[in-house]
Amino acid sequence: MGRKKPPGGSFCTLPGSEALSQGEIKIAGMEMTLSSHDEAVDLIRHRISPFIAKEKPDFVVLPEKWILQRYRENTDPLNEIMDMFCDISGKYDCTIVPGSLGISRNGKLYNSAPVISEGKIAGWSDKISLYRMEKNEFSSGDQIEVFNGSGIRFSVAVCYDLDFPYYTKVAIRKGARLLINPSLIHERFHEMWHIYVTGRSLESRIPVISVNSASPPLNGGSVGTILEEEEGGVMIRKVRASGSVLSYALDIEKTIPLIEKRMDEDPGIYSIGSE
């Protein structure tokens, strides 16, 4: 069975390619401790904002559900948090994924990651694959979203979403060139978690940043991947957090051809199709 071409283009010309030749970007993951609303406000004001002011990253990523409070949409407590992140994003010209939050929307509770860019909320990525007991409280998302921020198209896979290869494949087909993974992983599963991160990255040639909370028994372990082409193949390099911060530079421009070549190599027999 032959592989169908995507509408309006070849496999080597993915959506958004023209906007992604941006060269090097600086990425930072911050392993925030599990916090109440008031504690989070204090951390945003006294830790996150000064860090961004000093380091000037293009992307900032925080862990899954590190703020323990659950919020109803369009309420003052949620707006307080979002307004703070929007102010920081606008002031320091960065894209922020503030981890994920428990959000009550239309009578359902979602584990949802906001995306903030250019001082505004660009959208939300609802967790699709709920982990074990999460299914008793949360509703699943039903869309794989792709966002624009800091000149890059990217997708946000919330924790367990990363375990499933087709999430990454769909995101790439929609134009993502970077995969962000806010996580909440017990320390005893760190090795397995890192296998998922590097596996998704290597199989699809996409850089991944995965950020965990520093609180026990989670204990950090955040990791990012960099893909480098060598003679005869591609090598993956892992960057690990130090002092509860994961910080590194990533050359997106060099990565784009690797992603597109991998897409073109898929013969279609085990593909997700052209959608």
C-alpha cells in the first residue's frame, strides 16, 4: 500500500517550515516544588521572574500540576497566575509553558497546560492520556495542539501523553518542531521516563524537553534532548538538570531537516496516514 501525500505539499515540506529557520534558541526548565496558590505566586515573583530576567531564555517550561490548587476558568485566582506569567512573557520576550493546571471548564475538570507567548495566552493543551487514578477525576482532552512561540512551532504533551508514539507523529505532521513535556514522575521511574523521552525524540528526530518537580518523592531528573547528524546516522545527546534548572541551547535550524527526512522515510505501511 502506497503512502498518500499530505494535502498541498510533499513529505519534506511540513506546515510552518518557512517560519522555523531561526537558528539557536535558549531553553530553560525549572523544577518547581509542589505549591499552594499563594506559594506559587511567591515563587513566580521571587524565583521565576528573576531567573528569566537574568538568563533571558526563549522558552521556559515548568512541571505538570506543580500548583496543587484547582481553578475554575475565568476566576480571579487563575487570572492572577496567568496575568503574572503574561507580564513576564511580555517583559522578557519569551514563551512560557507554566506546566499544567487542574482547570474546571464547562463542568469538567481537565489537566491542562497553558501556553503564553508575547505576553498573551496563546492557548491550552489538555492532557489526553490520563494516568491510572487520574481517570476518576479528570476528563481527557481530544486535540493535539500546535502553537507558535518565539519563532518556533511546538506541541505540549502533558506527562503520560509522551508515552504514545502517535502523539509525537501527529504533532509533527501538524508542524511541530519542538516537543514540550511537563511531567510529574516518581523518582523510582526516572529511568523509564528518560527512555520514553529519548525514544520519542530519536524515532521522530524531534527535540524534547521534559520537566519534573523537585519535591520528594519526585526529585527532579529533568532532561532535554539534542539531535546531531553524524556520518552514517543521527546521535542523540541528553542534557540533564543541575540545581533544579535545566538550561541549554538548541539549534532548531539544524534539526528541521532531520525531522523532515525522517517523515519522508516513513513508507506508510505503519504510518498514521495523511491526516
